[in-house]
Amino acid sequence: MKKEDPEKVLFTLNEKFRFECHQGLPCFNTCCRDISIFLTPYDVLRMCRSTGLSSQELLEKYTTTMLADDGIPLVMLKMRDDEKETCPFVEPDGCVIYQDRPWSCRMYPVFPLSSEEVEFLIEKRASCLGFQEDREFTVREWKTNQDIDSYDEMNKGYKEITQHEFFQKGNTLDAGKAKLLYSACYDLDWFRKFLFNTKFFEKYDVENDLIERMRNDDEELLKFSYRWVRSILFSEDTLRLKDEAMEKLLQAGGREPS
């Protein structure tokens, strides 16, 4: 069967396009199969919230991970093992985690051409009848309608890690640091235990109110994980050792105390 050749059109933030997807369309749900969906840490956070699963349970059951050439872990949604490779969260009536669906699903059918999100590509497939609907959006309005801005805000910290000059200079993460990045940012339940079940806060100078917020606020925890990862991977001053810990560090000849 010959693959469909879509019409590809470039748009800016203020240009309009027509699109609407709903259950009344014969093609409803067909775009949710045989696709590659890369998940951000915030995607996983929201999916855990929607399903009630722990981060470890969700990652094990619904994702697969590979390493990019630079060692950055790429977390992908695992499709059903059926003929159509359907998304595991799609049922005949639609997406069962719709309110917490990943960033890629929210943006469809709009694809930013770069991280700056100045130009966008829309692939108009003849088989997608949503393009024949009357509802119009500018790209900016579409992003607002799909709550993209809140996702972009939460993804900003992770983007700053993956696009760090460390990688721009051709450096790569070894297996240990790749696992650290994955565990801290994607497996938030593990990261929370790491913070609160060790002497972490005896070593690092963290505001008391932030410590208390991170006990139950996953968004705060995720943002803090980005700070910790930058400190460990890139030796940035995003976290400070307490005076006592710094003194021990100096006495140990620069080696971080256990």
C-alpha cells in the first residue's frame, strides 16, 4: 500500500488554518496509531496523574527508552502490539487520558520547525477529514486552545539541559550519567525518595518552604530535578552545599562527601 503524500504548508504564529477533530469524523482515532511519540518528563508526570500509576509503573508498562548519540535518554510511548500499532490509551470513544495527553498529541497537526517555535509545519493529509471542518485557528490560538503554553513552561528546564552547550561542543553522557538524568527527571517517585530518604537536605542548602512543597507538588519536584541534574552533569552553581558540607568537601580534597 502506497503511503499518503501529505500537503506540507508553513505557518507563522499568527497565520490561520482550519482544523477540528471530533467523534463525528469517520477518521476519528486513526491518527493515534503507527506513530512515534517522544515523551518529555512533564508528559510522564501528567500521564502518571491521569492513570494513578507510579512513575516506575508507567515507565515500565507504557514506555521504551533508547539513548541518543550524545547519551541523552529518549523516552517513547510504547504502542500496542497489534496490527495497527495503536496508542495504548486510545479507545473507540477517544483518548482515556485526554486531559493529560502528551505535548506531541496536543500540538497535532502543528509541528514546530525549531525549538524557537517561529515557523510551524502543518501536514494536510487527505485522509484526515479534520482539515475540512470550518473551525479556524491561528497557530497561536491553537497553542492556547491545546494548553501548550503550560507544557512549554514546564518543559523549558528540560530543554535547557538537552540543548546545553555541553552537548553543542560534542560531549556525550556516559551510561551512569544518562541513567541519572533519566531517573531524576522521568522517575519522579524515585527522585522524591532520593531527596527525602537520604541526607540530601543536610548536604545541600535548599529553602525550607521549597522542601515542604516538593513533598506533594510534582511540578515543584520536577523543576528541582532540573536544578540538581545541571549541578551534577555540568557542574553549574544551581545548588549550593551547606557550609558544613563544603568544609568536609574541602577537607576531602575536593571530593563530594558521601
